[in-house]
Amino acid sequence: MALAAPDVQTVDGVFEGYADGEPRVTLNEVDSSLWEVTTADPSVIRLLRERYPDAVTTRGAAAR
């Protein structure tokens, strides 16, 4: 998320991350304090849980 736009406030922004040409993560910034993250990559989920321990899983997603 720091790479998305560290010095710019974004509202309703969508950022996509790719590795090896494949989509790995989508960040949907609703406002400067609310991010929705979509990924099926377990390494991304682990990293997010480490860096943002207060984050919650929503929409019935099964983050393991």
C-alpha cells in the first residue's frame, strides 16, 4: 500500500499488483483511512496480517 501513492491522498482509487504478469493483489482505497484488499495469494495475506494486525476479513472471505 505504501507504493500505491505514499504522498497523495486518494479517494475511490484502485491499485493492482502483478507478479510474473499475473494479478496478485487489488487495493481499493475508499478514502485515506479505509482500504479493501483482494487477494488469493497466501503470502500477501500473511504480509498484510503482520503489518496490519487490526485488519479484518470481510465479505465471507476465507483468509488463511
